[in-house]
Amino acid sequence: MNLDAVRAAENKLLLPTYERIPILFTGGHGVYLVDDQGKEYLDLVSGIGVNALGYGSAVIEDAIVRQSRKLVHISNLYFHEGQAELALRLTERTGLDRAFFCNSGTEACEAAMKLARAHSLRKRGQGSGTGAKFLALENSFHGRTMGALSATHKQKYRQPYEPLTPGVEFIRFNDVAHLRASFSAEICGVILEAVQGEGGICPISQEFFQAARELTASTGALLIADEIQSGMGRTGRWCAYQHFGIQPDVTMLAKPLAGGLPLGAMLCTEEAAQAMHPGLHGTTFGGGPLSCAVAIAVIDAMEKQQMLAHIERVGGYFKLQLESLAAKHPAVKQVRGMGFMLALELQHAELAKHATAKMMERRILINRTSETVLRFLPPYILETEDVDRAIAALDGVLAEAPVLASK
């Protein structure tokens, strides 16, 4: 089928949840996607931060082939070899103690929020504990299910589905005074992103993160770090919170965890885990043999290839080149991020939309978020020559839009 045929079929059969970009991709290799005309595109989106090892990865292909010949699915009624093996790798790298596997980031967020309320109820039963409310941050994004959406700030996501799950209050981003004034014994969890993804690649401040840790520790509330977009090496550490030297009680992982297969994880401390018992939560597909086998292979490959150091080195180079564009073009408002989670904020939305489209014409895929922000979430195998190509193209795009850039 060609692009027109696929679009016609989708228009007739699918719910219109995305405004798709009119390209039909049929394959890929390395950091490149290939369309139905055989044209190659440098991919700096990686499936919204998912395809960590790029396209056509022998590591992922081999893991899929090996595991699919044995078991693909058995449900969580029985044991298989992969879950404990993957949990060991993740607990060692996150500093947490126990794992729950699911299918996506939003499910991991649901599990974290349910755990926080169950933990609070357990502590109250022991004569202490907290309430049932949450604090989240303005411009946060935690998912699209009703619970996760309740902790997501932007009205464009929330408004069509209100009333949402009650009990979530939003704190101004990095406003320590607002956080302290809003915190009380009624709070069972503070949920935050060390680097806000959909919010525009905005890192939390050390002071705010530290205050959240101190406040939650003072009452026994859970500090919940959403690492769905920023985790699994994206910022040059296994989790972005490790840049701050702060250990949460709970974290959530997803996106690149299984290299493109659906897999999410909620990890927590041993103390928080005591609130969970059989029947209190569950999943049919989460942590299946195939996705666990691929995730193990991805983590092992990242270790063997020293990808965290690579991400820090090439990501640092990428950020420096973006900063050189900021110094050259007045239309650039700010450069933010770390590792391979980077942003170039422009002065207004029309220019950001224009730049995204013009980069695609040059066969380079980038993503726009928060209206004015160009977001870069490349595969972890990106090299400096790929960065140079992207920077040269973006330089040309900004230079060719003098009317927009001067607004």
C-alpha cells in the first residue's frame, strides 16, 4: 500500500487521536528511517524516545528470535525466567528494591499512584501515615489514563475528560515556597519529573527537588520520580534523578526500556512495597517473557557498549552546537536539557512549527512540544557527524525564515 491508500484506510477505520505527518515509513537502519520511496531520514525523535538502539538492531532482533521460539506470553499466573532477571538489573541501576512490570508509562504511573495511596492507608492502620492527596507540578505530563491524567497539568489534555480523579494539587514549577505552603500530612505522594519532557525539557532545580525529598521524608509520604521519558540512560545516567544525588521512594520507567516493545516498570523501596499484596493490583500482559528478554538484552548492550558515557559525550557536543545556534539566531530563546534529552526553545509557535516542517523537508525528523520547543530525543547510537548534519540543517532553516524570526 502507498501513503494515500494507508491514509484513506486509517481515515475510515481508526480513531483520529493523532495528526499524523504525511510520511509512510517502511524500514530503517541505525539512526535512519526509510520511507516507501526509499528516502532516508535522520531520526532525532526515536519513536518519542523509545528506539534507544536505533533501527535494525541485531541485539533486539536476536533477543526477539531467541525468546519467541520459547515463550511469548504466559500471563502473571505463572513464573518465567525473565522478570526477576530484569528486576535485578533495574533495581541495581535505580537504587530501589522491588519492581512491578506493566505495558506503558501511563500504567506505571497508575501503579505508582495506587501504591502511594495503599502505602498511606497501611501506615494509617499502624497509627501513623498520611492522607490520600497528591502534589504534582505545573506543566507536568504523566500519562493519559484517568489517574495519570489527573496528575497531568495542561488543560488541553484534561478538559475533555473532567471531572478527573480528585485529590491532586499543582505546584508552580521550581517554586519552593509554594511547595512548602502546599505540603501537609494530607499528602500521600509528590510526583515530579526530574526533567519535564512534554513540558518543554525543563530540568527541576536542585533546591526544589531537595525540598520535596525533605518534606516527604518528614511525614512518610512517597517521593515519586517519573523517569518515563528521562530514564534508562536518556540523560547520560540510568535515571535523571541521579544527576541530583536524590533518591526517590518510587520511580517509573517505560519508553526505551524494551527497545521498541511495549514495557513499563514501577520500582519502589522495600518499605513502600509492603503496602502491596496479591490481588491489590495486576496486569495481563505486563512483564511478559518476550518484552523482558528484549529489555535484558538492551540493558546488557548499553553496558557492554558504554552507552551512558557515549550519551554524555555526544549529548554534550549536541548541546554546545545548539548553544552556538542560540548565539547566532535571535529567534532562539533558550537551550535546555542534558544527554540526549535536549530542547531548543524558539520565540514563538509559528517559527517552531515552520522549523519542524522545514527540517522534515531536509529529511531530518525533530519534534515540537509545548508549542515553541524543538525537542531532540535521538537514538543512543547517534554520532557527532549526525549532530553536525542536523545543526547545519537547522542553521539553514532559521536563516531562511527572517520574517518569522524577527517577530
